[in-house]
Amino acid sequence: MSKLPDWVLKHKKKGMAVEKRGDKYYLTRVTSVWDPEKKRARKITLEYLGRITPDGVIPPKRKQEAQIGGILDAGNLLYIREFSKPIENLLREYFPHDWQSIISIAAIKLCYGSPFKQVQFRHLTSISKQLWPEAALSKNSITKLLERLGSQWPIQREFFSEIARIETHMAIDLSHIFTQSKNIPWAEYGYNGDHIRKPQVNILLMWGITTNTPGFLKLLPGSTHSAKTLINAIRESGIQEVIVVADKGFWSQENLKALEKTNLEYVLALPRTFSMIKYIPQSQYKHFFRYRDRVQWWHSIDWDGRKIYNYLDKELAVNEESAYLRMVEEGQSSMSQYRKIRNRFGTLALLTDTGLDAEKVYNLYKARKDIEHAFDTLQNTLGADTTWMQSRISFQGYLFIMFVALYLYSKILDHLKRKDLLNQYSVNDTLTYLSKVTVVEVNRKTKIGEIPEQTKKMIKRIEIPITKKLGI
């Protein structure tokens, strides 16, 4: 290329490329990856930024049209930014060219549940464009981003190991995502919450017991619940201190033997029909503790060096008993059967080899439920985009962004818990209220918009000075 004019040259910075077509100049954001076949670096275009003129860069038409109005949502994204700094630093280290796109998509998904095709619009009409100005969020850019992330699985593993480094123990479990994509060979049919058979893929999730944040996420074939699958994934993750926490669907003697053969600690929920569980009348429970203000009674039995804790929630027992007696009244069961199983109502049996006491084992299992709920929430907001996935590689890239969103969700959830606000506001409630904190762009100047009273109360309760952070 001949010598560039000074007004073009000033835009040719690191990560930027200039292309001349005829007598016009165009600017793109680029990066490079190592091509093992050609044994040299290969340039990849991340995003087309626009035409360069002596007056500056003219964005592509779609970006010009997207900048509707001058009011930008600010409070919700600033709140997320309060908790995103640690993961942003890691993303910058491991994904230097894509970190802003990753964190921006994750934050926008968390705030709005927007499908990918609307992410760029949300970015340009919120303070996201100021927080992460280099995010490339066009439809084509996101498609390429997912492919790049999915193909960088070794880097993802290093990232996961680093984010989980401060944990002494990681808990692990399997979950799933339903997908309508016809391009994922690993998808197998399973039942959703409405008992409708739909294609699904399995995902393995690890999370920190002390930090209550996720530490590892991987796509797995089909709807498997095999302990061998868990063991292989644990080895691949490189994370050492792991406790397998699993629900009743995972239970089998074969899975138990596989876990014990590899010396993995576990907390496994047992089906109520398991023969080793000893059901006793409510009056014979001697020990209790409180979990979120609800009394949990318990007793235990030893089983070949393992411990079975059987917990009783008397409030839950009343509800289950009432429902069962209704079945008796309707002729769907009998009083003799009721007498056989009435001591099971409201109970939960957990098998463990951790050596932890009854309360700690229960908290560990319930922590799994909390994270599972968070994951289900994110699945509902992100699941509409699974049809975008053109391959298993793209799906793994998609899951990485879901992991970042789950990390942010977990940090907000923990903050609301510490402020004792979860009985008043969910994570979604909080972000919705804070979205009412807006900034207005007028003649290239910015000022804060009018804040509703309910949002002012919210800001006071979360004790994070959202308006002060705008610095206006």
C-alpha cells in the first residue's frame, strides 16, 4: 500500500487495519491466530468499523441507525461493573482481543435477556458502549466470536483453573440445556419441566464452595449421568479439591463405586426407596439446626464407613402429607399405603464420605440448589439463542459466555444475600430497578436523568453509590 495520508494513518493503531478501495479508506478491527498448517500467523477480521474520512470514521449504516435517541441505561450496567473487575482482568489476559465483547454480551444478557440479534442495539443504547467501547457485537461478529471461543478450549481450561485457584474445594454436578439447533450431533432427547421430549445437551458445572461462584463449565454428550463422565471432566479441568454433589437422578451403585475407586469425595441425594435409609417417627428426631430460619431435624446412620444423614423438614412434611391424603380421598391410594410411607414425608437423605457434620453437608447440598437455580435462570434468558449454534465448537463458545454471565449473576446474588435483601429483591428485580438510572447525551455532554423514588430506595439499600460512580 502506498503511503497513507496523515488523517488515515492516525487510525492505524494496534489491532486496527486500514484497507484502500479505489480512492476510499476503510477501518477494521483485526487480530491474528497461529495457523498450525501454514506454520505462520493468520489475520482474522473481527469487525468492520467504517469509512475513514478527514473528519473521522463514519460508522456503517446499521450502527448509525442503532444509536436511537440520547438516553442511555446506566445503573444496571454500573452495578454489574462493580463485580466484574476480577473476571475482566482474567478475560483481558486470556482473551486480549475479545474480552470486551465477552463481558459486554454477558452483562447485556443478564440485564435484558436479549437474543444475540438485539445485543448490539442494547450496547449502543446503554452505558455499555462507554464501559466496553471496543466490543464487536454485530450478528456476524458474534457468530465469529462464538466459533473462536469454542475453538480455544485449551485456553478456556487455563482460564477456569485460574478463576478457581483460590478455592479449597469445588463442588460439581451435571445439568442440561434444551436446544432446537439441528447442528449439534451431541444432542439427545430428554424431558423438560413440562414432560415434553426435546433435544438436550449435558453440561458439567463446578462451583466454589466458599466463594459461591462458578469455576468450570463444559459441554458433554447427550443426557448422560455417568460417574465416568464426571471423573474424566475433573481430570481434564486440572482442579484438585473436588466434592461431587448430585441429586437423586445420579444415584446408582455403579456411580458410587466409580467415585470411590478414584477417591473423589461426594454428597449424594438418595431416593426415598433406598433400603439403607432408616425412617423414624418425627418424635424420635433429637437434633436440629436452622437453615434460612427453617428448622431442619436430623438423625444419621453409618454404612460401611460412609454416613447417611436423614433430614426432616416438618413444614414440608405437613404439605406432603396433605397432598397424599387428598390422593387417598380420591381413591388413588389407600390408608394402609399411607401408614407405610408417612414417616418419609418431608425427608431428605444424603450419603457422604466427606466427614463433615450434618449441618455442613446439608448446606453443601443446598448450595448446589442455589447455583442450580441461578443456572436455570440464566438458561431461561440465554436459551433462546441455542438455535444460533452451528456446531459443537460454537456451542462451547456460547457456554463460555454463559459462564461469565453466571459468574456475574452469582456475585450479585451474594451481594444481595450479604445485605439481607433477597427476601425483597431478586437479581432480576435489582437490575430492573437500576435500569431506571439513565444518562442523557445532549450536544456531546452527559447528565443524569430523573431517578424514580423506588430506584433511589434500592440504591440506598444496596449501599453502592451508583450515581456517584457516573462522575457527572
